[in-house]
Amino acid sequence: SDQSLIRNFSIIAHIDHGKSTLADRILEMTHTVDARGMRDQVLDSMELERERGITIKAQAVRVAYTAKDGITYQLHLIDTPGHVDFTYEVSRSLAACEGALLVVDASQGVEAQTLANTYLAVEAGLEIIPCLNKLDLPGAEPERVAGEVADLLGEDPDAIKRISGKTGMGVEEVLEELVLRVPPPSGDPDGAPRAVIFDSEFDQYRGVVAYIRMVDGTLKKGDAIRAMAAQTEADIDEIGFFTPKMTATDKLTAGEVGYVITGLKDVTLLRVGDTLTTKHHGATEALPGYKEVQPMVFCGLFPIDGDDYPDLRDALEKLTLNDAALDWQPETSDALGFGFRVGFLGLLHMDIVRERLEREYNLELIGTMPSVGFEVTLTNGEELEVHNPSDFPDPQRVAEVREPFVRAQMLMPKEYVGTVMELCQEKRGEHAGMHYLSADRVNLEYDLPLSEIVMDFFDQLKSRTRGYASLDYEITGMRASNLVRLDVLLGGDAVDALSMLVHKDKAYAFGRTLAEKLQKKIPRQQYDVPIQAAIGSNVVARETVKAFRKDVTAKCYGGDISRKRKLLERQKEGKKRMKQVGRVEVPQEAFLAVLELG
Ligand code: GDP
Ligand code: MG
């Protein structure tokens, strides 16, 4: 197709500001999806995405839009996830575009991911078209929010589009502005073919589907191709674009977005960020790739039933095919047996992977508390990476421990600045800056240990600001910290899966609260179970779970049958997620008690 009529754009926004809904309207208005095929957030195809109302995987759809000038443009719309864990998906999508629709909820205003995504778009050199969304809501404050957006982008506040993705109001004007302002792709249509792989997916029947953006030249069905970094060679079985379903075509040319299928069965052969060219007369210089994503949060996953171990391995292998960010290694725990140490981008990513393992693969798992990765220098000069607190070496041998730090941006109404600063101080934060977005809204910057964020920072931030603060962060590097290992003993035996690394100044208080929490989480057993928290050989806290009374229903007054049944059912329910640790039955929630420490 005519390159001058192509417009490639992403929709970017803070989570819940209405990206997917706006994408729905665009697909509907351009008759890309007919009324029968239309449902809310049509691009969120993963079951979990639909249920949680979030976008996890980026999507790319081709849309034909006939503008008021009578010309039909070929738009490629790339919907992106908004959550901080998936920032890498956003930046990859942006690299395949020339423009971005920046959606801001007019009843909320500029939030942390609005800023973060805007910066990514500016960095990628995109034309940014801002719009204020949800104008149909009575609580919308377009004047105030226009001011915030105008300050951010240096635009005229009155020129910012007012829209509603829900009713469709103003959406056409946004598309008009888009075809006017977003430049067409600038690649060389006659050059040696180069396409960047911006996503890839494993399809059970068709093998690897690589999402590509053609930069130069043409790729055709049947072409012998080469992935330049991985040195993979294959033939194109099918080439096409998304409508949003896969639609085969004979070729893709410079500027177009689509997919190729090669019959390859291993996603690592067509890696995200790699450049595709032809085997013969191909390009010699690859396109710039993407930063490799690093897992930042780790936890142990163990099958409740040890016989499920091979199934868990299979399931992890399958998930990894579609999720390059997922990282895992076998782990053996004295307490929990054979399992895996799994690395994630963040807590949401962890949650999602875990839920998929349980749901799509029917596994019952115990997850240990999440931890960050630490670097340790031993007194003999040796360097270690520690992804599991129970692997932390004997303190006598440790010269230095380093932990990942982030630069956090928190946006909030100004009356909450004091309480958020207090929270950041408690979490070992260092003040890094503060400025006003408008008379009322403040952007507060802090350097914080990632481990504190992993703990419960976000929940605390939300609850202390009644939901009004938003958070975004990026990893800035490793810093030396005074960390010690806190161990937990149940019935006198150390439980490796409950160990954690904490800052020395907080270790005693932590130990005490942890022991109290565990005492409440561990059900009564046949005998008393002492719980101890210890740093080395130094016991810092002790609690006891008293032996249980014989009849659980005894405490029900009268003989109310339904009450009794409920209680028994609840007891059965609780049993499901128990793991025998030595002589003690430990429920799943006990392993996560630490997340509620505060
Ligand atoms: P995303 O996370 O940015 O993709 O946001 P979604 O498109 O999933 O929308 C989040 C929520 O806001 C959903 O409940 C939508 O129905 C709602 N929403 C989106 N756009 C509008 C709008 O223009 N008006 C109203 N009233 N609600 C909207
Ligand atoms: Mg969405």
C-alpha cells in the first residue's frame, strides 16, 4: 500500500483511563469489527485480561479510516498495557509507531503512568496527540485537567480534544487530528528488507507468530528470511496483519505492521527486538534492538502435591514461550520439597503468572513470599547473586550486600504530601525532588529500595491517600545496604521458605510482628507449636499456637446444623492450601504474612 497513507500509533494512558475502550470505539467506527463481534475491550483477548479489566499483551490492529478529505488511510493501532510491570511492552510498541494518543481521564487528571508513558513517547520521538476522556462523567473536570496536560506537553489547553470513549463523542475528531499530525513512516520502500520483531507469541498449532513492523523494503510469503541477532533461518509460511484476527496477505512493505509465521516452534529463535531480513540480498545492518528485560521479583512456587512437579515444569516451559520476561530455575526447599524459583517483572506479573498456572494448567501451588535479587560480595572477594533469602551466606563471610533501588514518582493532591513523605521515610526512602503539576497536584520523587515496594508500599500509599496517589518507578541500580537474614522456626525447626532479608534497623520489630502474624495464620494442631523469629542464633520473638480442642463444632452454640456445616466446609476449604512442614501444617497465607507487615 501507499506508504504516505499509513499512520502507526499507540494509545497510551494511566491504567483505567480508557485506552481499551477508545480502541473499541475506533474499531467500531471504522467497521473493523462488526456489531456482532463487538464486546467491551475487544482487544483484551486473554481470559485474565478480560476478567481483571487490564491489558497485559500489546495488540496491533489494522484499521481503514476514510477521513473527511475523502482519502482512506491505513491506520495501525497498537493497544498497550498501562501497569508499571509492563512498561517494557509499552516502549516496544512505541518503537513501532510514529504517533501516540495520550488519553487522560478528565475526572482524574495526570497520573504517574500518564507521565511515565508520555516520557517514553517523547523519548521515542513520537507525535503526541492528547485527549481528555470520559467527558460524559458528571465528575469530569476538563478545564483543570487540560491545564495539567497543557503544562506537561506545552500545548494550548483549549486545543486539547475532549472525548468520551464510551459514547464515541469526539473520537472522529481525534482520528482527523491523527491523520493530519502523525507523520507517515519514513523507511525506504526499495531498500533491503528490515523488520523489527516487537512481540512474539507461541501458537499451539502454528508455532511462533512474530509481530513485526516493516521498516524498509518488502517481505513476501515464501521468502527465505533470517533473524539477524539469533542467526535463525526459515521460510515465511504466512504473512499478514491483524483485523484483529490474523488475516493473511501476500506481502508487507515499509511502514506496515503485521505478523509472520515460519513454522518455527521455539520463540527464542525469533526474539523480540531482533531484526528480520531476507536470506539473499538481505540487509547488513540490524535495527536498534530493545533493552533486555530483567526479572526483579522472585518467589518459590511449589506444588502442594509433589507428584505435580513435572506438570509444573511443563506449564512453566509453555508460559515462557509467550513471556520472555519469565525466568525460572529448580529449587529445593527443606520445608516445601521440589519446586521452582521464578523471577518476575513485578508483583502484578507474579500474580498473573501464578493465576495462569493454577487456572490454565490445573495446578495447586504454594508460593513463598516474594523477594528481590541481592548482590553479595564475600570477604574473600567472591561475588554472588542471591535470589532466595535461604541462600544468603553466613554473615561472617559477607563483606557487602547490595539491593536494587528505584526512583519512584508519586502524584497526589497536595494535602497528602506530608503523609506520603512520612511513608517514604519509614520505607528507607531518600527525597529526590518535588514539583507542582498544577496549583493542587504534586509530583513527589523518592529513591526507595525495591524490596520495600515489593512488601506493601503500594497498598500503604493507596490507603494513606484514600486512593488518590499514583505510583510509577524505574530501577536505577544497586546500592549497599545493611541487611540481615531473619529466620523463622516452627516447632523448633527452621523453615527455609519463611526466611527473609530485612534491614538491620528494622529486623527486631519485623521479627516480632511476623511471629504475631504467623501465630494467627497457623491453625491449631494436635500439640502446641512454638513460633520463633531469629537472626542467626539470636531469637528475637516467640509465640505459641496452642493445641486445638477436639471438636471444631463445639464452640457453636445450640445445634444449628447449617452453621455447623458452614464451619466444617470452611475448615475443609482452609485445608486445601496446606503444606505439611515437618510436623506442622502451614497454610498458604502464612507464607505471605510478611506482605501485611506494614
Ligand atoms: P484501560 O485500562 O486504559 O485500557 O481502560 P479501559 O478501557 O479498560 O477502561 C477502564 C474503565 O473506564 C472501564 O470500566 C470503562 O468502561 C471505563 N471507561 C472508559 N472510557 C470511558 C468513558 O469515556 N466514559 C465513561 N463513563 N467510562 C469510561
Ligand atoms: Mg486496557
